[in-house]
Amino acid sequence: MQRSAIVTEELDFTPDEIGEWSERKIRIVTRYAEAYSTILAKQSFLQHFYIDGFCGGGIAVRKGSGDHVLTTARRILAIKPPFKGYHLIDADPGKAAAMRQACDKHQDAVAHCGDANALLPAILRQMRRDQYRRALCFLDPYKILLDWNVLVEAARMSTIETFIHFPTGDIQRNVLRRRQDTVEPVDVARMNLMWGDNSWRSAAFVNEPDLFGDREVKAPIDSLLSAFCDRLRKVAGFAHVSRPLPMRNKTNAIIYHLIFATPNATGLRIANHILKDESTSKA
């Protein structure tokens, strides 16, 4: 499998260091974006957009080699046929400025600096069916930062296909501790924000009997993932949701899962093909 393009640029921000699992995610979303743009560009009455809620600066550093790697937003800006428009968001001023510079070369591309949870709803609401607009949205916050209301808004529009970074590692480390009295209130609040309420607890923990009565124990992480996917369908309102794809590091530990949610059965079929291909590929 071809790796992300290596580039040499002077940077005015501190790039993220990424492992192969992140490069795999870049490939998945970029491959889908290529297919998506090719299909929708043939439908002349439609306008299709790319929305990235946590885009970074467009360049990352590869672990080990230190090579500069083009990340998802920069690669999708280069896709032909192009999207009708692009909305790229990052909270870091330096990264947003770098993306703004990259957008200067592309018509109808806008780089926003700010809180994605605050900026995304208004952008998503622009993707109106009656205006023949469609969008591919990538929500890649790296840790528990996403607001559930963003997902509800994306589903409500019924025009938006969405890749979602489910921050398994952050959840396991900071929320699903065996001793719940050691969990910081701010981490519980982050989890409630991402889930939309505190009902995640019923999926994350189960009661087991012991000599002293029932005790609360952690359920397998698959229980939480299944509940989140059900919630995307039944509560947010996405018609189709993929099986979560685990992203593992070199020691085989799961860093996060990638989930695809869409109103479109054809989109799910294409995404599932790419997800399956990448799940069996080697670095």
C-alpha cells in the first residue's frame, strides 16, 4: 500500500507526530474522498463539499524517520475532480494559518480557526438537500473532544457522510478505570459531551455477583462501541453505520476506532470495501 506523500516545507507550527495507524486513517479517508468526488462530480446538479473539523496544519511528522507527511485535508485539497468547496477547522492558530495558506491555491476553500464544536453546526446546516448540496465530513479529534450535538446535526441534514474518530485509548485510560473514584470529573464531563448524556455507563460497566453482593466491573470495550454505533443509528439518525475499525500500534494495542456513518447505502458499501481492505493491509 502506498504511503502518504513525503514533503519538505518550512513550518510555522509544531506538527503532530503520527504512527502508521494514522497514515492508514489518512489513506482510508482520502481513498473514500476520491471515490466520493468522482461519483458526485458526474451529477452536475449537485454540489459536494469536504468538511474537516480537526484538520491540523496539513503536515505531520512520521514517527521514527521524522519525514514530513501530507495529512488528510492537504491530500483531499489535491483530489481531482475537486470538491465544490472545503471547510477546514483547527483550534491552533498556527495550524489554521498553515491551512489558510494551502487554501489560497484552491477556489472555495476556507480555513477556520476556532472550536470545531462551535463552528461545525452552522457549516453542516449549509448542506441543504433542497439546495442540492452534499458533504463528506471528517471528525478526527484524537481524544474525547467531540460534541454529540455535532453528530446529531450531521445526521439530521441527511446529506452528510461522516468518518468519526472514536477515541478508544483516551476513554480506556481516563474514563473506564477500574476504580471510578479516581476518574477526574473533567473526563466524565468530556465523555458525557461526546455521548450526549451519561447513558454510556450502562454499556461500559456491568454488575457481577460476588460473595458480598453485586459489584460493578468493566464490560469489554466492544460493548461500548456497539452501543455508540446503535446510538448513531437510533438517536442521531444515521441510516447506516459501519463496524468500527480498530487502529493498532506496533504492540497491537488499540489506539482508537474509525467509524463511518451515512444516510447512503452506496456510501456504506464503498466505505466498507475500503475499511476491509485497510484492515488486512500491511504497513
